[in-house]
Amino acid sequence: MSPEKMVVMANQIAAFFNTQPGDPAPKVAAHLADFWEPRMRTQLQDYIRAGGAGLDPSVEAAARLLRD
Amino acid sequence: MKDFIIPQFPPGSDPQDERDMGTPARSGAPVSLSIDGFAVTVPEGTSVMRAAAEAGIMVPKLCASDNMEAFGSCRLCVVEIEGRKGTPASCTTPVAEGMVVHTQSGKVKRIRKGVMELYISDHPLDCLTCAANGDCELQDAAGQVGLRDVRYAPGQNHFDPSGSGARSQAEARLRMPVDQANPRYVPKDESNPYFTFDPSKCIVCSRCVRACEEVQGTFALTIEGRGFDSKVSAGAATDDFLHSECVSCGACVQACPTATLQEKSVIEMGTPHRSVITTCAYCGVGCSFKAELNGDQLVRMVPYKHGKANRGHSCVKGRFAYGYANHRDRILKPMIRDRIDEPWREVEWDEALAFAAGRMSALQQKYGRRSIGVITSSRCTNEETYLVQKLARAVFLNNNTDTCARVCHSPTGYGLGKTFGTSAGTQDFDSVEKADVVMIIGANPTDGHPVFASRLKKRLRQGARLIVVDPRRTDIVRSPHVEAAYHLPLRPGTNVAVVTAMAHVIVTEGLVDEAFIRERCDWDEFQHYAEFVSQDRHSPETMQPLTGVPAADLRAAARLYATGGNGAIYYGLGVTEHSQGSTTVMGIANLAMLTGNVGREGVGVNPLRGQNNVQGSCDMGSFPHELPGYRHVKLPDVRKIFETAWGVEIDPEPGLRIPNMLDAAVEGTFKGLYCQGEDILQSDPDTHHVAAGLKAMECVIVHDLFLNETANYAHVFLPGSSFLEKEGTFTNAERRINRVRRVMAPLNGFEDWEVTQALANAMGANWTYTHASQIMDEIAATTPTFEGVSFALLEEKGSVQWPCNEAAPEGTPTMHVDHFVSGKGHFIVTEYLPTDEKSGPRFPLLLTTGRILSQYNVGAQTRRTANVVWHPEDVLEIHPHDAETRGVNQGDWVRLASRSGETTLRATLTDRVAPGVVYTTFHHPATQANVVTTDFSDWATNCPEYKVTAVQVSPSNGPSDWQECYNEQAERARRILPAAE
């Protein structure tokens, strides 16, 4: 998908979990793991490696958790 | 001695036993009486007529029917009761303890014969040539009372067009072939495409009028005039049936005891002589029907009296719009082509399957295991859907399976799963009869779920209160004898704000059901949620500028829902098809838990599913992240169940959802698709993007009845079978698993599950199902909520609602009775986050899309029926103020443009929509409203945001460039070469 679309989708997920109690990063990571197909997660990781412009910090934190 | 009869079932276990018991069943204390010497015990309030019927004694009747209240007009059902004067009508006389009734005394027999003689004196004697011959209650009653003669001389009447004293219309035509010499004679009204109204055969029993009122709730019919001038009228004197308020549900036709209201199909084909009980293939109500046939020719569809979803009622789609099954557009031969710019080539099944299998296998070899996938259909059976997802998982060895629920109710699955623990509505449809307050959010039941709407309206007429949350003033807001207590006309996209504001009122005004919450829900989560919603920023007053909903109305509506007794919420795609669709579903669940409106009859959270098997297709593991029964593919113990059953290793990673498939196709990593029974090009958002995705694939297999819009981009076309041609089950919005029965042989030679099996086997599988029941057996063996389900059980019970297992062997009408499926109910914070789709100077209006009564989804079925008479094209609803500022008049062609694309259609001016909001439907490919919708979607599920698109409307001279190009491309793509000799 286009990077812009991916950023919008990832940030939407973060926006929801940012409103929930506790640390949003594990919840965002769990959501991405549960619902994003591997190539979508790969695209996200690649995008972050290339700078990750426009991504919500919770998404970046979640991506780190998924890498670990 | 005859004992109690279960109210919803007549005597006998034969499902074909549909005896009309005369008046509705009652529940009450037992009352014993004697009828013709037989002792009978029935519930208090039962009529003498019904009590007699319970004892097997059928009292002659004409105006009575057990689906409507007694009327007492025909006087044919008179009886004698010892100790009482006169001869009371048995239909209007309630039983009393010790009553002694005689239904066949000499006196009542004489009265009945006299009454019958009067009826027949004003009825044509054309029985042998009448369409109702053999299916006429007037004929039956005449026989029952022993009428042998009519002593009255020809006089004033309604049936003789010549006015010459003819006793039959045939005779009248011979005597004087010019109609209307008799001023009382009214010619037959043939305006409705499906039934005729012949006043000359009417006995003015009022059953049609009462059915329209009591069963359907439309009040379109009335009795005009008095005495001998009385006649049935569809609205004003100038109205015919087609142009009246009649919604063609068929209740009046069903109720008519003569041929006055008669299906045109019966007139043309004769009365049917066999019937098969099956399930409608349209909306999520899932009505049971009797398909009535002569041989393999379907004569008519009649709502099945014992159907537990519809209780004998129907709508214009299920009752009449089945002609698509035999439409000339049906493709019955498989077709293939190398490239989509080539014409189709008809081939034999083996060649088509080998071609498809070879291409899909080659794609996997070239591009990888995850380069192909499937789309299952909510219009197909559970068994077919199960096999399609199994094809992805067990043959393609990936989880690239998705379903059209992606674009409608996927947020329901997520939201209810997170809050209640299971992805389904909580009630059965009967539950609405015990609701005191009904809140409809983002649903239009009179158009989308008409049979449920009729049941709802009946409850509202009995006094239940109604709250409607919808940007449009839908019909349910105000219709005859129904008016919403509150209509909250919110701005599109502000559902979460409204639902959270309602929770604010309930919490801050102390209206919560604390005992329920303490016992049934996670208390810590509740406290956090209560603190969240109590903040002033969520108050109705603060939210009003955002939502457009007057704060006082919102407060009053919240109070009513919380304190008005049993509160039931019904919602639809106006909730789910938003960027915060899943959040709204969770907000709705929060409201129900806050007020203790879960776990008993009359309450609950009820998603109104768009298509007939949305629930089932989701249950069957169609989503790419979960196996059948809503169990995530990441769970090893769940995978193990299916790995053992299927003998393969299952991919533990989630697959692609439909929009993700299209994205991946555009970027070149998704190359092949098997699409069964869906038309994603027309139904999915951002048509340009869908077309680009399909065009980028190297093998698209469309399995359908028709060359739909998606097939323009297909390489293989596999002919499908209609719901009349297959065995299986559908699961409706109330989790009811209903049988679909084969009424006739598949026109293409195969049921759809057989085609999927053949494709799987062509790709190396070794599936050996020989009947759909074996697939259900496999579902039951692998899916705990279906553990007890089998075709044998469904034959015995008629239908069951899942969960159906050892704990609930006869199914589960109401969910979460003692505890939530997840243990404790979970309150989830629902922060309002505005959609990125915003109106502005370039696109100042908000478009929301929806459905209309006479059409269904992309219209593939209903457009191929006479239903087009009511809705031949999509039109744009626009408020007169917005129209005026744009120079748009009623009926003008307008250009509807968004950042995604533009189309043209006609405008209709109405204050049904608020200023700033426009509305249209997506039933016609010539319009393709989804050219305009965007790729924004629900944050959790990718369900498209169909309900909010920023648009501009301007006058137009004709089709958009896109429409012209599309028509040309579609025509080219549908060329078919003749089969090789």
C-alpha cells in the first residue's frame, strides 16, 4: 500500500490505544500482530528504518516491540 | 382430553401443517370447556374458534385468520353456547370455564348457509377459470356449509361488467363485451408487477386491510364507502396499488381468502402442487419461506408460518423478487480467457477448473505461497463459505481469506468481541416483543430489514418508545401510528461523540445499574470508564456544536433508554462504516452494560446484518485472522484442531483483508483471487483503486450467477447456483441457523460447494464431500459453538441459534444470561476522534450512502426483477437549501464529486436529509456511488468509511468521463465467443 495510507492506518490504531489506560505500545503491537499480514508489518518496519516520517510515537514503539 | 397447545406451534409436528387456527394464540391460566362434546383446555383469552381448532374442529370462517386479531364481520363462524343468548361469533368470543359450545347445531348451520348464500350472490361463478381454483377459502367455506343453491335473482352486484345479469364474468363478456356498463364494477388493477387486485371478487372481509395494519404496519389499505358500496382501496381514490403507499410485502395477498389479491405468477402458471421450506437469500433477517412449485417450476414464494425469524411475514424482495434465478443474464457455462481484454471463451468444467488451478498454482510457485487468496460470500451458505476459507488455509496454505463482512459488520465482530466476548448479537427477533424502549442507531429497518421493522412497529404501536439516532429522517422516525420519542439527527461521523454523551448523562445523573455492573462487569474498568465519560467535555451541551444534536434531546433520550424499562439497541451500517466504527460498537455495548440491558428478553445489543449470511460467513472463519468460531490463527491449540482435521500445517500469521489484498495487488505481491458470490468492484469503496487492484492480478476467478462488474477483470468465470438450487444453511442476524433446501436442480449442474471442492481437488486436494450435511458435520466437529448442529437436528427443530452444544442442546436464544462469554463484561473508553475526511471549501457537503427497500446491495439480484419499477436508478437526496444555492432542481442531473472520483445521477430535493448532508444508494452500476467514496476505514478492521465522504454537487449535462469509459470497458469485457463445436 502507499506509505501515506499505511501511516494513516497505523496512526489510527495508535490514536485509539493512546486513549486507553496503560502503555499503548504493547497494545498497538498486539493489534498489528493480530491483524496486519506479515508483508504489511514488514513495510511498516522498512518505513521506520527509512525515517518513519509522520508516524505516531506509539507506532514506532510498537514496531520496536514487534522486532524484539 | 386435549391439553395445552404450545402457543407458537399448531397441533401436529408436521412442518407442512399450517392450519389457520382462526385467531392468535394466547398465554394465560388454563380454561376448560366443552366443544361439540370434546373437553378442551386452552389458555385464558383464547377464542372459542381457536379452542375448537385446537380440538380439531374447524369452524367455518372468512374474515378470521390467526395472524391478526378477530374482527367478527363475516358472521360465518357463529356458534351456540349453552346458557347464552343468540349465536355469537366464535372468533370474538373468549372461552370461559365450563362453557359448553355447539358448532354444528341446526340453527347455526342454517345461519351459515344463509350468510354464504349472500356472499355468493355477489361473487362471480367463474370458479373453474379462476386463478384461486382449489386455493380459495370462499370456495372451501361454501363447500363446508353445504351451499347448494343461490336463490337470489340477479341484481345489483360488483362482478358483472356488463350489468346484464350474468352470473359469471365469462358470461358477461359473451353478452356484452364492453366493460363498465355496470357502475359498481371496477376493473382489475394490474399495476403492481407481482399481484393483481380484482375488486369484483372481493367479499370485503377486511383481511387485507388488517394484514396491512397489524402484520406489516404500513396502513396503505382501507375500506372505502359503506354498506353495499364498501370496497377495498389502496389510499386515495386516484391511487392504484403501484402508486399507493403499498410496499408490496405480500401480507394482503397472503391474507386474501379469494382471488381478489392474487399473485400474477399463479395466474400465469396455475396453483402450485408441492412446496419446499427454505430460507430467503436477501437480508439478515433470514425469513423462512415455502417455495411452491409445479414440478421444477417455481410458482411463488410464500412466507413460512412457523419460520422463527419472520413468523409468517415477508417483504417485497423475499416474497416476489426471485425472478433473477431464471434471468436470461445467468451464465451457465464456465468461461476462461488469457487476458481481460479478450472475449470470454465457453469451455467444459474440466477445462475451466484445470485452467484456474494451473494458473493459481503457477502464481504461488512464481510469487510465493501468500500471493493468492479468496473472498467468501455472505450470500452463500455456511457450508460453501467454510469450504472457501478451507481452500485458502488447507490448499493455498495461507490465511488470505476475507468476506464482504469486511465492508459492513467487521467492526461488530471486533467491538462486541472486546466487550462481551463474542462477535454476535445478543437476542432473537422475538425479543423485541418485550422491549419497552428501542434505540435504533444507524439503521433503516423499514428499508433494510423490513420484516423485523414490521415486528418492531407492532411493538411500538403497543406502547414501546423509540429513539432514532440517524442523520436522515428515516421512515421509522414517523410513520402511521409510529413516532419516535426522540430523533437525534447527528452529523455524519459523530456517532462516538453521541454515544459517549449518552453515557455521560447516564453516569452523571446516577442512572447506572450498579448491581448489574458489580455482578457482571469488571468493576475497575467501569470506574475508569465512568470517570472518563463524566468529564464535562463529554456532556451533551459541550458536544452539541460538534454533533448537531440538541443537548436537551440527547439528555432526554439517554434518560429514557436508562429508565424506560427493557432497553434494546438495534444498529446497522450507520454505526460500523466509519473510521471509528469499532469504537461506536464498543460504546453501544458500554451503554447496554451501564444500564443492565443485557442477558434477558427485551434488551440487548443487536446488529442488523445487511446480507442473509453475514453472521454465518463470519462464524465460518472467513476473516483472515481467525479460524471458524472466532479463534485467532495464532493460537496453536486452535490450529491443531484444524491441522488434525485437514492434514495440513496452518499458517499462524494473519492473512490479507480485502483492501489489503487490493493494495498488495497494486504493488505486485498479490496475484490471484477466487471470489465467490461477491461483486467487489461495485460494492467496495474507491472503485478506481479496486479496479486497479483487480487489473493488476494475473488470475481472477469469479464464481457467480452473473457476469458482474468484478468479472470485467476476471480470467475465469465459474457459474454459480442460486439459493433455490442448493442444500445448506444460512445463519441470520439472531445467530439462527436455518436450512436452505434444494428446490430445483442447479441450472449450471453443480451446487457452489461442489465447484469449490472441484477447484480444490484440481489443485491437489482430495476432498470427498458428497452432501452439504457432511460439511456441517465437519464444522460441528471443529467449532465448539456449532458442536450440536447437524442437518438432522435442523430437520427436527426447524432452526437453532448458536451456541448449540452440550450446554445448550437446543441452541441459545439469548446470550450472556448469567455471565458474559468473556466472563466479565468489559467497559472500554471511547474517545471521539474525528475522521480525517472533512468537508471544506472544495468539497463542502458530506455524502452518506445506504439502501432502499426494493433493491438489495449491489442490485445484482433485484435489478434483474420487476423491483426496478420502484427504483430504476440511484438518485441523490439533497436538502432544498443546498440545491437552491447550487441551482439544482428536482430531477436534474448532477455531478457528485469527491477527492476519489466523480459520477452523475439525478437529484431529488428532500428535507429528509439535513442541510450539508447528501445521500444516495449504491444499487446500480451505471451510477457506481463507490467511485466517490474514499479509502478511509475503521481503525481496527479496515471497514470502509462509506458513511462519510466530503463531496461537492453541481449541475451536470450527462455522464462523467469515468461512467462513459466504464460502460465501454464493461461492454468489451463481457464479449463471449460461441462455444467451439
